[in-house]
Amino acid sequence: MNTTKASPARLLEMLSDRFGAFEAIAYATIKLARHVPQDELSMDLLVADAVLEFADDLRAAREAAAGWRCSSR
């Protein structure tokens, strides 16, 4: 994908969208941890928690960038 002409806000939005796959795996891992042993999970629980925390930070950054873009016009 050619992103050389995309704005920084658009690049952040694309990164956030792509990160959604990791977020889905993290949620599934946490849910499965209630029913299966930890060594059978696709992701370590600490990693899953970190992924979800990063996803929150990424969304906050995307919203801040969108707000900054709108206010700077």
C-alpha cells in the first residue's frame, strides 16, 4: 500500500484500524483464559492486557489528531 501522500492523521487512523486484529486476538485470549490452560492460549495474558492498553492509547491519539486537524482549519 502506497501511503507516501497520506496525512499523518490518516496514517494514524490506518494504524489504528490494522491494530484491531491484535485487539481482537487479545479479547479472545482473555475470554478463553477462563476455560483453557494458559499454555494453550494464542497470546500470553500479560501481552493481551498490554495490547488492550495500547489500543486505548492509539484510539486516544487518533481522536486527538482528528480534533487537532479540525481545530487547525
